[in-house]
Amino acid sequence: MSPGGLRFAYRMTPWVKRLIIANAVVFILMVTLTRAGTVSFEALVTYLGFDASRILTTPWTVITYMFVHGGFLHVFIN
């Protein structure tokens, strides 16, 4: 038995930590840009979100879609 009586402990891998940080950074940037009035939330979702019908014109969305969240609760639950 390990210290503290826990048999199996959960540890975050370095890549999971990096993904969490990347999601938080993109979310903060999106909130900052939309509150500053620089760009609308809908425009950011259109630019970064995945849409199969636009894959040839926006290939980066295959990666960026995972960083687009609808709000703090959405980020937190994910």
C-alpha cells in the first residue's frame, strides 16, 4: 500500500498538463478579444471551429477546434 492509503494514484502526464494550459490560454484570449470588442465570439468560432464542408479552405481547424469552448463551464467540464 502506498503512503496515505491510496492504492492507485492519478498523476497527470506532461502532455495532459500542456493541453490544459493551452485550452486555458486560448479561452482567456478568446474572452479578452470578445470583451474588448476586437472580434465577435461567433467570428472566432467560425475561424477556429471545425466544419467538414470548409476543410479545404480552413485546414487548421482540424487542430484548433479542440481549443474552442462555449464558456467557463464548458472548459471546466472538459
